[in-house]
Amino acid sequence: MNKILYEAISAQGEKVTSFIECDSNANALKKLKEEGYSDIKLHGDALISTEKEYLDGKTAQEVAQIAKYELAIRLQGSKLSRHLIRVFETDRRLLSCFLLLFILGFFTPYYGLSIFVLFSFISYVFRAIRKYKIPDAYQDALKAHALGDHQLFFKSKRFLQQHVSKPLINLDLDGRAATIYASDGRIDEAVALLEKWRDYTETNSPGMLESRLASVYHKTENFKKVIDLRTLAYEKSNHNQTYALDLAMVEVRYGDHHKAEQLLAGIRLEELQTIGLPFYNWILGLLEYKKNSHLAEATLSSALSSMLLTRTDKPASWIVLAHCIGEYAMYAESEQSKKRSEELLSKYWKVLRVHGEKAMVVNLREKYPALKLA
């Protein structure tokens, strides 16, 4: 069964960061509440999480350390210093042996032993740094995809698929590659690349394949197909709340905003992973624009601020963030909002130019001529 990362306050008033085994976010919340936890924040979705076999056999203290490490990566990004600290925490016994043998050699006539141990330790550190290249290469792939550097993306993708066996990462890489093929007009090749994952997704993450295919057809601007695939993903996932949010987003943008409103009204916010909350508020803002509400601009501005607080340094978020910035800039009416839009467009235009819809890109160039958007 899959495990998801969470934060909560225990019945004793202590802050807890750990993992919970569950088949859905709803059951995770129910179980945690039954155990006396409150102020629960879910940092994952059971539908797209993994079993995390590396937690098996770990003590509660070790699991908590791993959870804090993974949460730091999610919130602050991957850093070499954090990676090395985690490696050293994992291999405490080995490090103790290094230290003991070094001291033994240093304070005895066996000086050669100290030199051997020192070089062994240096080799150990370099191997740890080399392992860091894997998450580093993944970030490179995400950045390259967002910025439209296809050559670097496929180079990073080849390296990762040689060294990483995790299905979800390889599926993500294939999904991104498929959007590149689709943007080049190679839609059949894009679909075929993802179809090879059908058996895996049907068994492990129902609806995920349809969700990724929706991203592929979005590149062709076949918005009816996008809505149909998002609807299918929602149904196959047994009405997963993340997929409900995705469906509401495409309905308000390209389909029936009344359906979007109905979906949004039924979303159980507690079950959403924390990164989904700003997008819930974003859809509210888009719905207010459909109703010509005077609150629309303020609602979008607040939602965008929440996104910018947590997602600007995460390449995986740049595409969706850039799209929201483009929408915000299109809807901006007040001088303050237009000024903010200009600042954000200058930062995210490279991403929006590659992944934005053609009409949006053209309209933004016309609305903000002073920016000279290439």
C-alpha cells in the first residue's frame, strides 16, 4: 500500500512529520484523526505516491528523520549539503568505523592505516556526491523542459533512465517528452510513448495515464479532448480530489464554468495535498471573472501570491505557474495589477512563450507592448 508524507499535531501537542500507509487521502485523514492528530497537512496524494519500501524495517525515529528530509526537499528543493547530511545520518555505523580506525592508526605505529582510512573516507564522500547527480539531473530535465531546451532535456532524460528505476519518475519523463513530440506535431508518437504505461497506471494509479494524455493534447490546443481526458481521469481515479481540481480547472478555462463550480463545491479541501490549495482559490477567482464579480482580481492576486511563495524555485511548477501568470496578466485591470503582471511576465516569459496557448501569447504581446515580449 502507498505511503504519503504528512505533518500534524499529536494528541500530546507535539509536531509530527512522518508517513502514513493508505489507499486514499480520505482514509489517511480518517486514520490520523482516529489516532488523535489535528492540524493535518498532507504533502502527497495516495493515488500517485509509492509504497516506499525503503521505510520497511526502520524505527519510528528513523522514519521521522527521512520524513523531515523529504519534506525539506519538497518545500526548499534539493541541496548537496542536505543530501550529505542525510547520507551521514544513514551510515552512522560506517562513519563510526572510519573514525575509530583513523584514531587507531593515528595513535599507534600503524600510520599507514590512517592514510588508508582517510582516502577511503574521501572516496566515500565523492561517491555520495556522485549519487547527488541523479536528483540534480532530474532538476536539469525539469528546467530544460520548462524553458524549451529540448536537447538538454533529452540528454538528462537518457542519463536518468539509465540510473533510475522508479516508475513514476520514468513515467514523468516520458510524459514530458510526449508533450514535446506533440508540440512538434508528432501526436501519434507522443500517444504511443505514454500508452506503454497503460498496464502500470491501470494497476497502480488509475487515471494517471489519461491525465498525462490530457497534457499532450493541450499542446495541440484540442481543448475538447483535454476536457474528455480529464473527465476520464477523474472517473477512473474514483473521484480523486486532485483530479477533481484538474477537471474543474479545464472546465472553467475551456468548457462549462457551471460544471467547474459544481466540481469545486464538492472538493474536500482536507484531502488535497497542500500544493493544491492555491489552485482551488485560483479557480474561484476565474469563476468570479465569469460572473463579473468585483472580487475576481483580488482573489486571483491572493492565489498567485500563495503560488509564488512556494513554487518559484521548483522547475516542476514553472509551466503551470507561468500559465497562471499569463491569465492574471490578461485579466489585470488596475494599474497595480498591471505593474505586477509586467514584473512577473518578464521573469516567466521564456516558459510562457514555450508552453502558453497561442492566443494568450499573442494577446499578452499586444497588451504589454512596452515589455517587448519576444
